[in-house]
Amino acid sequence: DTAVSQTPKYLVTQMGNDKSIKCEQNLGHDTMYWYKQDSKKFLKIMFSYNNKELIINETVPNRFSPKSPDKAHLNLHINSLELGDSAVYFCASSWYRGIPEQFFGPGTRLTVL
Amino acid sequence: KQEVTQIPAALSVPEGENLVLNCSFTDSAIYNLQWFRQDPGKGLTSLLLIQSSQREQTSGRLNASLDKSSGRSTLYIAASQPGDSATYLCAGYYGNNRLAFGKGNQVVVIP
């Protein structure tokens, strides 16, 4: 059983399009995260939700909108895609309190043409 | 801004040698530290988490230490194997469990 899963694994799209990436975790965690890994392989946090409430919102363009319908799901919608949005997007989950060890999904490679 | 530095960026070792990977961070606000492994084109696999109250963690051939006073963590891999070839990422926890990542140590173990 996959602990943290993401769909799709690959996403190729044109500039200006709107796309969504989905994430699901079956670990029972109460907190989920989105990270972006750029072309230089550098990972940086974008958002975090705890019990469906946004708790981290880093300096990310407002074209990016996360949505958490429940504790087990965190989706990322991106409007008006730009070339610079090309990256690998990772979802992660953890407990907010106690041992906050984060577990990562396999990533979604987004290519904007 | 949290800064996490990993040195060296890349290294190659013969099979059987011990690996020592270093991570340093500048901000004492970092409380826990987690080491990950990333294989090419793959996601991150958690290796060890060292909580702020701990000084080290061990799992099999892996040992990681944390010295918050000097802002350093070391991942030690004993008797390296070709299957250990990967990128190893160090990440510090701060504010609401944000992870600040280093750029990684790319390791090649030569058979």
C-alpha cells in the first residue's frame, strides 16, 4: 500500500493552461505539505495544511491554490501556467505534534511548454 | 531565511568504505533534523529523524548525529554498497514543521 500517493506522475501542458495535481495519504496524519523541486534539484516548501486549515503559505504566486477537502487529501491547482512552473512537485504528510517525521509522495513532474 | 549546507556536493567511494556526509545550518531555530535519500527520478525516502532532544539516531548501517550548538549533523553509512548510490538530503525543521533542505550529497559507490 502506498503511504503518500500523487496523480498524475507526469504532466505536460502548454503555457497559459490551468492544471491540478492530487495527493492522498493513508497514514492517518493530520498535516500535509506541498514542496517544489526546481531544475537544480533544490527543494522548497510551498504550503501546509493542518486539519484542512492552511498553516504555511510561503512566497508563492497566487496562481497556485491549494485545497484540502479532508485530512487525507491535499490538491494543488495552478492557473495560467508559466515556463518557470516546470518542476517536480512533491506532496508530504506528517503529524503536527509529537513526532513530525514527514513522508513524501513519488512526485509529479510538471513540464510547461 | 533558513540555510542548510551540505558538503561535499558529490563524492565517490570504493565499495566497503565508510561514508561520512556533513550538513550544517545557520539558524538555532531549527529543532529537528531529518535525512532523506533520493534516487534519480524518484521521491524522497526518509532515513532518520533526529528530534531536538536527541543527539543521534541509528538504523542498520546508518547513524546520524545532531549537534545543535554547532549547527551540524553528520550521516554516517558503514561499509558502503553500490546500492547506497543516491543523493542524500539533509533537512532542518523550523516554524510549523517547515523543512529547510540542503542541496544534497550525490554519492556514487564504486563496485
